Amino acid sequence: DLGLEQGIIVKSLGNGKLARYTDIREGFIITKVNDRPVKSVKEFNELIRSKKTGELVILSGTYKNTRQNEFNYAFRK
């Protein structure tokens, strides 16, 4: 148990911007998008859709088996 109250797990990256422009790995638990808490995939999708093309998106979260509390991955939509 990670003691998280929110978050969604990255199950697959495909060939999108996350795979191309960040070091994010499958299994990453996204807890925030631009400091806004994420509790569901629907909420995550809404936050991403609200960003304009070229706008900076910062995904914050953690991995299950790591000692570091938070990782941040940034990319432009």
C-alpha cells in the first residue's frame, strides 16, 4: 500500500508523446496533472483535453517500488 488517495496507473505507453518525450515507464501512478489531483481516467482525460496545443503539461506521481516520493514528467501538448 502506497498510502495514495488518488491516481491512475499507466498500463501502456504506445508511441505517443509520453513515450517519445519523457522517461515515463509503464506502472507509473499519475497523481496530478499540473498540480491538479487526478482520481480517474475520465478526470485525467478532461485535464489533458483542456490544454491547448503547445501548452506545458506536467504529470506528477510515483512508482510502486521506489523510495523517491514524487517524479515529474513534462511535455508539450
